[in-house]
Amino acid sequence: MTIWTFGWTVALLGMGGTMLVLWLLSLLILLLKTIFPQEPRE
């Protein structure tokens, strides 16, 4: 494995991991919104 192949592999895995974590966080936020709905203030 050349240094360029290793670099691209690490970069792509890092970007994919970041997108996966952001997607999981958005699912967690949606789940919390359904469990605890926001009540309108008067």
C-alpha cells in the first residue's frame, strides 16, 4: 500500500465516520423530540 493509497483510505473513512455520527445524532434528536414534545408557551 503506497502512502497515497493509505492517505485516501484514511480520509474517506474519516469522512464516512463523520457522516455516520452526524446521522446517528440526528436520529437521536428526532427520537428525543418524539419522546418529549415541545409544549407551547402562553
